[in-house]
Amino acid sequence: MAEIVRMPKLSDTMTEGVVAAWHKKVGDAVKEGELLAEIETDKATMEFESFYDGVLLHIGVEKGSAAPVNSVLAVIGKAGEDIKALLADAGGAALVAETKKPDPAPVKTEAPKVEVAVAAKVEPAVVAASHAAPSNGNGRIFVSPLARKMAEEKGINLATVSGSGENHRIVKKDIENYTPAASSGAKGSNVVYAAAVGVESYTDVPNSQMRKAIARTLSASKFSAPHFYLKMEVDMENAMAAREAINADGDVKISFNDMVVKAVAASLRRHPKVNADWIGDAIRYNNHIHVGVAVAVEDGLVVPVVKFTDTKGFAQLGAEIKDLAARAKTKKLQPQEMEGGTFAVSNLGMFGIEDFTSIINPPNGCILSVGQIKSTPVVKNGAIVPGHVMKLSLSCDHRVVDGAVGSAFLKTLKEILENPVKMLV
């Protein structure tokens, strides 16, 4: 008997999923535990395995399309089995018309991020390129995620590439076999920009599941949590010397961000009221310390969590943060690796940002913003001497943390970073 495979709920905040890839096509044999598809959630792209043995009889959500959790994703059964009644009973009557692989159809206007939209009013400028841009006639360009990434890395203007895939979609081999021609367009971008003089234009890039989740979560945080900010400068001379000595050993390589996370964990142990969450009718003071480390990815920002941060030495901490960041950028993190944080750190120092404030990642009570280490004159023992200063900004939810509590935490953090040996105590 045929079985319906439904869109799974792969994270606690997931309401809909996007099919990033199908690993089977209609008519293929499927075994239980075999990779069936890749689903993009609001946090990551995850592999989805089949629960059944049989033949893939129906695909309910095409590659690149979004569907709500629990909607019909696919049907698996015996070859030739009639599934029209099954789909009708499942609320999928609109999908019953053809259960074999459907003929190519126009992509919905609410197309996912694999499409790059160019306003119709710029058609004269775009179509003038020497290669006809693959589109559906209204200016939309169809491109697979991998091809789009390759084009961005190679600086290829997608409007000049002919697609050989279904619906003239640009695929991997089109980028690999691309021969540059006389054309104009911005390089190093996954969006086509028209540069026609005197012509108004715009580009619409549909929001990914992750971007939608970021918008919901941070809007709720900013507009419901009363933020206030505490700032402090830290003398990083001793921290720089300590890092140089640790890395000189050769076996362990740590970054300044690793040192900040370690110092944060030590400070939270001394100030447990900052290691807290707002849970509506109560404040939860966590006895464990799980520090989230913000990582910038293509679609926005994720916050993988280093569990029991205060129990880990520099070598383990540095390796774990590096691994989490690398997998975050390739969307290989599991949902549980981004849950349970009790405090968060966001570091933009590597981008040359001196000072900034962050929006709190709920339900946490605080998030620390870390700027770059800047060479600047400082006063020591009454004399002006060269120094290295880093600015910290602590965003606090006033429902959870009061000014005096946040200030005491920041003071301790400053003392630990200026005297790194205290991280080992």
C-alpha cells in the first residue's frame, strides 16, 4: 500500500520547508533509510531519509519550492499503484492530475532564492547581452544553487549564460563550460544588475527560509525586549602577548575570539544573573553555561552554541568554534547545535568594526558585541604611550538584567581579558 511522505518539522521553529534537492525521481526504487531529498529549513539544509521501501510514485513539492510542514512531500508505494484517491484524501486533490513526472511548468511567482529577478522595465538593457539570458519571459533567471555559487566565485554575469537544464535553468555544467563574451554586468555577484544609462531598474531576491526566521525572531526581540547598552574599553596588550605565547607552541592555535568566549564563560560563572533567560512568567537562571557564537552565512546569521563552555580549555574551545563556524557556512549544522544558548557573542572586529550593538537573541537576557583591536594612544602611569584597545558593548534585556548587574559582569570581563591568567583560575 502506498504511503504518504510529509514535509517534516526539522526544527522547533520551522513552519515550512524548501526542497533544496531531490535525490530520487518519480519511478526510482527507494529503500528505507536511503537519502530521498534535502530540505532547507529556517536554520540549515538537512538531508531527509525515506521511512519506506518501494517506488517513488509522486513528488508533491518540486525542487526549489516551499511547502508548509506536514504537507504532502511525496508518495512511495508499489510500481503502477493508483494513488489518486490517497492524494485526494490527504488534501492533495489539486496534485492528482498527473502522478508521473510532470511536464515542465512555469515557476511560481513566489519563487525561492534560486531565482534572480530583474524588473521587466530593464529588459532592453539585459536582453542586449550577446548570450540570451534563460528566463520565463518576464525577466526572471532560473539558476541552481550550485551554479549560482560557482558564477559568483568566477565573477560570471548570469544574464550572459545559456541554461541547459529544465525550463532553461542554468546548471553546474553551464558555468563550467561558460565562455566569456562581450557583455556588461557586476562581477562577483549572484544578482544581475542592469547598468543601462537613464533606465530605472531593480532586483527582487526572494527571502530564504533563514532570512524569514531572522526577520521574525529579531523583530520580536527588538520590539518586545527593552534593550539597553553598556560599553567599555579593554586594554588588550596582555591578551595579545598571551595569545602569541600560546600559538608559538605550535600544537594549539587560538584566535582573539576564542579568548573572548573563554573570558565570557569565566565571567558568567561569577555573575550567574547574567546567564539568564526571559521565559515570560519567570526568569530562568541557568546553572550551565552555553555560549552562542554568531556566524555570518550567505543568507544571514546563525548562532551555533558551544555547550558547557566554561569547562573547556583553549585547544578544545578553539577547535569546536572553528568546526561549528565552518559547518554553519555550508549549512551542515544540526538544529540542536543552534539551540540552548544561555548567552551570545557577536564579533565584527575582523571586518574592521570598532564599535556596534547587537539585538538580543531570545530568550537570552544579554548579547556581547566585540569590536576590532585598534592601535591607539593610551595613558599609562601618567604618560601617553602606544596601546591596543578593544571596545565591548553589552546589550541587555532590562526585564532580566539591571544596569548594575550588567556593569559588574562587564567589569569582570574587562579584568579577565586584561589579565588572561585569570581565565585559568
